[in-house]
Amino acid sequence: MAHVEDRWMVPGPNGRKVKSPRHGQGSRWLAVWHENDGRRRKRAFKTKDAAEAHLDHVGVELRSGTYIAPERALVSLGDVAERWFQEQVHQRATSLDVIRRRLDNTILPTLGDRRLSALDRTVIQAAVSGWTADGLAPSTIHVAYVYLVGICSLAVDERRIPVTPCRRINLPRVEVVPVVPLTTAKVQELTDALPYEYQRMAVLGAATGMRSGELRGLTWDRVTPVAGGAIIRVDRQMISTRTHEPLWGPPKTPSSVRNISVGEETLKSLGDPGEGLVLRTERGGAMTRPLASSVFRPAADSVGIPRGSGWHELRHYHASLLIARGSSPVAVAHRLGHKDAIETLRTYAHLWADDDERMRDATDGLIRLPDAA
């Protein structure tokens, strides 16, 4: 089933070895084996020991069922990446947009033309190091690497490579920068600088902590007036669309489905009740994500809010108000639609007051030494 052939010396008419026509050309030793389906394979090596070692390795793989035909790894990583992307049917439209951008802007330009057979840990580490040197944010590199791991895992599942090359890769450290919420005065300045239609979005965002897609996708049938204000039902959001027609999708997570109470002033700022979207552009269309972003940035620049900020700043501002008024992590988590209080504390723990001094004062001097005799 398997043997090593000498390509330079072949048996002559008298049985003795003689030089072949290809003597001195290319690698001398040819490892020959047959796959389980009978297909004949061969590979040339410079030394006989290397050829025999290869046959031993192939034999182990054939017996264990881990053998992969060589041509299976000749496809490019880009080919596998496109199949992997097509399989992401469970992702939301907004997530698919993020994945597509990261593939096109980061992974494919660097590794897309590489054959799977040429990928190993060194190649993957060099790609990550190159992204770092190019100035990509560490968080962006982490996201790209997660997608790359998924692509390589698909290649393993398709039996194109035996193991993933994404092993023990060193990624740049992501520095966690504590959230610094905007002040009430700064939020008011921002609101004043926005066009009128988006001023209403800012007021509602500051009063509810709703995400941008939840705000833009809110419809009047989800607003129920009650004594002292209204109850807003959040059970969907507007997803990215390139048209001005509303397109809804599920909220970010199952925990995002919730009821939010608002007061009379907030309800009044929404205007007269009607049908369809609560917040609309000047022309009556939907506030798409690109439109909302294009309006926010100039207003933020005009009042000195740093670059990198967005409508999510109003969510942070709302959370800081709840914390300052003494709301518990559980209550804040429920209001924001977090999975649990742990998720809330991961972002806002530093905003809660330090209880150390309170505990000191609560216990100091309660138990005393007996009076000296």
C-alpha cells in the first residue's frame, strides 16, 4: 500500500542500479501511498528518511480516520470565509453588516488569498501583529480574530485542514476605559444643538436609557398613557436599512424586552399621539441609523463632546442618574434591559458610591472597652 521510490537510481538490465534520465534533478525520494478509496498519492522528498517518516505519518492518519487529501487544503481562506459568512443566518442584520465590514476591511485583504495549506500559527500571528502595527484598535482586532477563528473552524469541519492555525495567538490588550457620563448641562447643550426632530429623540433617550434602535423604532402602539405619564413597551428595534421605510427586528437580547415608565414631561415631549413611528424626520420618514449618526456628530462637535461618542452617551447618562438617585444594580439592569446586575456592574460599578466609609461609621465605637477600674 505504501513504499518509497528512488527517482535517481533505477534497476538496470542486469539488475544493478543505474542512473535514471532524471538523475540529479529535483528531490530524489518519492513517497507513494494509496488512500482508503484506492486513489494513488505521491510526494517527493530530498531524503529517504523524510519520505519514510511521511509515510508513517500518513499511515497513522489513515488508520485513525484523520487523513485529509492534499488538494482539500488548496482552496483559499477567502473561499471558506464566504461560505462561513453565508452560514451566519442566525445573526441580526446589523451584526451581519459589522461582520461584512470586518471581513472586507481586515481579514480578506491580509489572508484572503492564502491557501489553507499555507496557514499555520506563525502566519496568523503575523497577521494579528500587522493589524496592530497598522493602528487598528485592540477591540477591533479582537472582533476580527473571533471571526477568523470561526472561519478556520469551518475549514476543520469541512476536513480541509486537520487542526486550526488559530492556536496560542497573542492579541493586543484591550484597555477598559471607565464610562464617564455626560453632565446634565452638557446633555442639555447637546439637545439644544440638535434639529428639532432629533431633540425629541435626545429627550426620550435621556429619560429612558433606550438604545438608539429602540428609540428610532418606537411606535405609538407601544406607548400606553397612565396616570402620571406612560408605559413604553420595548419589544423590538429598528434595524439598519438603506431606505427611509422602517424595518423592525428583535431587540438586542431577550433581556432587552421590558416596560419602561416615563413621566408627564417626557410624554409631552413626544407630541400628539398618532399612528406608526413616534420619532420621524422632518419629512416624516424613518430615522435610520446613518441619518441619526450624521445628525449627532455635528451637534456633539459644536458643544465639545469628544469624537467616538454617539447616541449611546444618553444611555450612559440615564444610568448615571439612576445610580445617583440610589437605584440598585438589579433595578438599573431591568431598566436598561441588561441580562443581569453583573452586566450592569461590569459597566457602571465605579459610579456607585463607595460604602467603605459608611460601614466604618456604622460600626465605629458601638462596642467599647470596659471603663478602667
